[in-house]
Amino acid sequence: MQTDPYTGSVPAPATAAEPELERSAWRNHRMRLLILGGVIALAVAYMVYAAFPGNTLYFVTVSEFLDDPKLQDGQTLRVAGALAPDTFRRDDGSTLSRFSMGDKVADVPGIAPGSPQMEASYVGVLPDLFFNPHSEIILEGHYDGGEGVFTTDNILVKCPSKYQSMQAENPDLMPEAAAPALGGY
């Protein structure tokens, strides 16, 4: 037997139970880490799910909304369309707006010809591009069947991609925009 040069003592002989004890301790630590990792993954997944419930709302068109009575039961949903001409009303000094919406045709200003119209109301400041005839408007809210009005909680306006056509339709508003660019960089 050898003695320990630092302490001068004889080390105890190794038993067969020590390697098994070490393996058992390692399994316990690994199991704890796996359980902890699973709990953390579940917590993160729940926080992601809880943070984005409103973003899972799909939108329907005005005609789809009016044709399906199941959508008119007061549930929160999004309805997409365009502002019907000459339907916007708001009293002076009030933030309550009432207007009609119809289906939007891509790349065409205003609502589709013969499109059904839906009455809507909104309390608040309207987005800048709300009155642009090329904009697609998405209303988020619920339908009040008693009044026959879609009560809007939030308004989203998709930016129109037809700024050039607006300038071409109204060259007297921005004459320099309608003329082709001459030279320059």
C-alpha cells in the first residue's frame, strides 16, 4: 500500500458500490435538468401563446360577413373592405364616427360596384390613410345585431400601393408628380 505523500495516511480501499453510487447521482442530476428544461420550455410556450391572442384573428370581407349569420353573433373579428363614398358622418366636437364599408377590389379605388354595404361605428382618432380611396380598411370589433352596426374597437389601414395612380388621376393637385422626370440622378 502506498501512503499519501501530503497527509501521510493510507487511502481507504475502493469498494464496488462507489461507481454505482456515482452513476445514480449522475442520473438524478440529469433527470432534474430534464424536468427543469421541460418546465422552462412549457412556460415560454405559454407566454408566447398568451401574448398574441389578438393576432390570431383572421379577417373576412364585408360580403362574407353579411352572408354568414354565424359571424354576426357578437364575437370579436376583423372585417376588411373600403370606405363607401359619401357615407362618413361625425358630429362637430365628437369622436364618434359612423360610416359604411363595402368590398374592396384590388388596384381599383373605392368599393366594388354592387357590393353590399355594412354600417360601422368607431370612437377615436382615425388613421391618416382612412379616407384614401386606394386604402384597404380592416375593422376589428363585434357586430351589434340590435342596432345593425359593426362596433369597431380598432382600425387598421393597409397602405395603398397606388400612389402613382392617384397622382395620374389628379395631375392638377401635384403637377410636378404627373410629369416624367427629366434627367437627375
